[in-house]
Amino acid sequence: MLFEPPIMKKSIKELRKNQGLTAKELAARLRIEPQGILSIDNLRLKDIPQPLRSKLLPILRGDYTDKIPWL
């Protein structure tokens, strides 16, 4: 990919904090163990393997908040 979106260059921890999520909350949404999130916390999003990245991306972008009816 020649031009990456800026979100791909940020760490998981930074993106998680921007959405106001703890590691435990993010792990619950992904249905994985919190230790799995803590182990990838310092990696950039583009360094995460594709199956996990495709699950993380909508949550860390905030796509799920667009579907809340009262906003």
C-alpha cells in the first residue's frame, strides 16, 4: 500500500484510549482474552496479522458508535 491511512501508523493502545476503551472492554468486544490485547498493545495497527486487524479496525475507528440511535 503506497499511501496508508493515518490510523494504520498508530499503536493499538493509542487508538484504544482514543475510543475510551480499556483492554478488558476491547477484549470483550472481540471475544478474546484481555492478555491478548495487552500483548499487542504496543504494536502499530499495520503490524497486526490480517484476521485480527479486520476485527479491530471497525472498533478502533468508532464505526459501532454510528449505529447508536440517540446520537
